[in-house]
Amino acid sequence: MSKINSLFKDTILILKMIFSISKSFLPFTVFNSSLKATLPFINIIYSYKILDGLLLGYSKDLILKYVYIMAILNMIIGLLSALFNRIVNIKSEYINGTIRAKIANKALTLDYELLEKKENLELLHKAEEGSNSHGGITSFCSTISNLINQFVSLVYAIILLAGLFVVTPLTNHSLIVKIFNSPILTLLLFLLLFGSLFINSKFMSKISVESYQFFEKNVDNNRKFNYFMQLAMNYNFGKDIRLYKMSDMIEDEMNIANNEATKGMRNLAKIVGKYSGYTEIINQIIIFITYAFVGIRAILGIITVGSVLKFVSSLTLFHKSLTAIIYTWIDLDLQRQYLRNYTIFLNLENKKYEGNLPIEKRDDYNYEIEFKDVSFHYPNSEEMILNKINIKLNVGRKMAIVGRNGAGKTTFIKLLCRLYDPTEGEILLNGINIIKYDYKEYLNIFSVVFQDFKLFSFSIGQNVATEINYDENLVWEFLKQAGVENRIQKMKDGLQTTIYQNEEDGVEISGGEAQKIAIARALYKDAPLVVLDEPTSALDPVSEYEIYSRFDHLVSNKTSIYISHRMSSCRFCDNIIVFDHGQIIQVGNHDTLIKETNGLYSELWHAQSKYYY
């Protein structure tokens, strides 16, 4: 019972989602399905009338009238059905595209913390896998349409088959005639039909359960196979794959994933084959009994020859419609399990509290950010990444954050930008907890170049300005300040050059060029607080020195934070914050910290000092 409730609940949720996108889809679908269901019964009705007319000597005009009516109705309904079928297909594709856009929009607006959770990413992956397994919204719409079609067909069949329950007055009163003229035998036939359908539904439910279980088990195999396939197809990995002769290893991993999937598919095929065979045997037995029942009634003179055509066709369609309804319902249950992942994802609610206080607009960039007893651990982990952090970040100061790998430096920046909220403690902006500020306004005070920054397959100008329309002069100015202007000027389309080869004329850029463009993007935003998280890791020492020297001037009236594995960057900074095991263990300038010979900063500096001279 709970499964039926889940089916109804999830199906209604999906239908509501469809209705919110296109209010006319369901009415058009019902009308189109009704047209499709009507056509076979028009042919059944007029075919049996024509056949009876020929055998019973009806006038030619009446028979021709039946022919004309049947032909005209076929043409009208056929044309209308083709038209509405096209409309429904277009609306179905529109709904599919809109839902995918909703998914993308949800991902873009979801709390970063929620988006990064494995279980939420798994929802999307399962939904995509389900779409590939005929479980997408387009298939769901098609299944709904088919379900309505079969219901209407069933109604028509019941109306036509009502005549089987009518006792025909006859002069022959033999026992066999009484038996086949009795509505009781007709009722037994229908009970037999329903019994066969009940058995078949059990078989199909078994197939549905096994299919979804295979899908669940195969998600990881598909992910692995697709990952290694992308490695093989992505030219960015081509150099490493060839240089280190990794092709055999990648191929082996692909084969392992493929073999596991094939093994599961073989097992599923055996189950499907077995139960499909059972249902086919039952269906053929039912068809034989149906034909025999109607045929004997005709032989005994209970019904006309034309009625044989009507009742056989109607019984066949009745059984076919009932079978299709059960199969379609089971298929709908399978599809809604796939699509349920979409609805769950779309219904995820942001947990981050978003205040409504505006950020004070200050020409002097007089902002102060304070960490007060801030501790943090990532979701699904109890390990504290940051522990009791207390620090003030003052405007106009240039700060460096240093420490060993895993010390918590990047996590500190994620909390600063409120990608995560602290597990304990609070972060203040000008004395007010940052959760009370309007979230979008709060983000506007930061320009960040993360260690794993991304550029996108837009034009260079759009990557810098992060807008479709932008001030070209200003973009050129910041590209010049970042030291990449000359390279862009040599490109065929200049600022309009698309990065990467997703477009026909897209260009590839080096890691160092990408980082300079990312830095230009941070400068273009003109935020009062600039964060560079390992910004020069792909640059040579000379380029690194040039960028830091420029920043010394470019961000003179702003707060700037540098996270770098190269200790030489610290010389540019007024203040140096040393992290170790999630805690701040030293604070000071270079000259002060280097004298603390037992301190971590001095240790790290002297470990790298041979590369500076």
C-alpha cells in the first residue's frame, strides 16, 4: 500500500511540476490521446456494419454511406491527431528543456555547502542516469499520454462489449446454445481476462523491481566508465596519457566497469526473458479462448458474422488496453523513481540564513572583518579544520596567509566569503555578524582568485567582466595590469576570442595566461577586499614577482590577502598569518617572524630560501 501511495504522491508532484511549466500540456495530451483511442473503434464499428450490410443485403447506398463516413472520420481524426501529436511533442520537449534549466538554476542558487554534498550531487547523477535509461521527463510525458490513450480505449471497448451480456432471443433452446447465450459465461470470460492480467502484472512488477535495482547498482559503473571515456576523449589529458603510457590502464578500467555492467545486464535479460515469456504464453492462451468464444457464438447463430469482427476486435483491444494500462503504470512507477531525484533536488531548501541589512557603500573602503572564536568542520565529518580562530582584517592592509598543506588556509577563505558558515563562533563585518547582511551584497565586497579557479568557454572580455555587455576599455586596462594584454592583442578576435575549443574558433591558453585573466577578472570587479589563493602557482618566478609588484600598487587602498606556497610573496605584506593544524600560531611581519627561529614561519622560509637567491 505504501508503494501505491508513493507512486501517487510522486506522480502528482511531477504532474504539478509539468503543469507549472505548461498549463496546456495535460489538456492537449488528453485530447490527443482520446483522438488516438477513437480511431480504432471507428474502424471496428463501421467495418462490422459494412460486413453485416454485405451479408444481410443492405442497400448499396447505405453501405457506401458507411464507407464514406468511416473514410471521412479517419481522415479528420488522423489529421487532428497528427497536428496535436506534434503540439504535444513540442510541449514535451519544452517541458524537458525548462526542467533542465530549472535544475541548472537550482544548482547555481543552492548553498555552496549543499551543492558540494555528495548525496545531493548523487541525486543529479541518478536523475541523469535515469534519463539515459528512458526515465527522463520526455519519456514520462509520453507514458502519461499513453496511459490516457489506453484508458479511453478501455472505455470504448467496454461500451462495445456490453452487447455480449445481452441474451439473444433464439428458437434453438439446446444446452450448448443456452450456455453460450448466457451472460454468466461472458462474465466468466471477463474474470479470466482480469485473472490473466493480475498474474501478468506480478510478472511485470518483478521486471520493474529488477530493472531499478540494476540501475541503482550500475550507477557507479556508468560513472567510472564515463569518466574514463572522457579521459580518452579529452585532449587536455592526451600529453600525460601518452607520455606515461596510461592508455592500457585506462582501457583496463573501462573494461572492468563495462564488464560489470554487462554481467548485470545479462542477469537482467534472463529475468526479463523469463517473465516476458510467461506473460506471452498467458496472452496467447487468452487470445485463443476469446476467439473461440466469439466464434462459437457466431456458429450457433447467437451473433452475426459482422458482430464477430466487432466483438473479437473489441475483446482484443480490451485485453490489450488493460495489459497496456498495467504495463504503462509499472513503467510510470519506474520512471517516477528516476524523476523523484529531480523533484527532491528541486525542492532542496537553502539552509544558509540570509539577512537583509545592506552593506554600507564607502568610498574609503573602511571595512573591518573579525573572526571571533571561529571553529569549523565540513559536513559529514567531525574533524575540525579550523579551531578557535581569532583575527582582525583591516582595510588597506596587505596580508599573507602561509602554512603547510592542509593547515586550513583555503577553508579560512571559504568562511570569509561565506561559502560556509562557521560551526562555532562568528564572523563580524564592522562589528555586525555577517549572516545579518544581504548575502549578495556581502559577496560584492570580495574579489577572489581561488587556487582551483575556473575560466569558462565565453569570450575573454566576458570572462573578465562576467557580463555579456561590458566596458572594453576597462577590460583592456585590467588585462594590461595583469600582464596579459599583449597576448590577447595578438589573438585574431581580441577580446571577442572564445576560450577553449567548445566553439569552432576557440583558442587554448596556457595555465599562466589563464591565471592572469582570472586576476584581471578579480581586478575588474573592483571589490574592497581582494583574495589571491595560490594565484601564481602556474607562473614562473619572474612573472610572479611582476604580478605581486603590480598588486602592491593596484590594491593600495584595499584589503588584500595572499595565500601562497612561495614564502617570497610575504615580503610584500604588512602582516603575515601563519596557520598550522587549523590554528593561527604566529602573526607579524616578515622581519619579526624571521627572528623567531623556532617558529614555523622561519622554518618554512629557510626551507625555501635557497631558491630566492
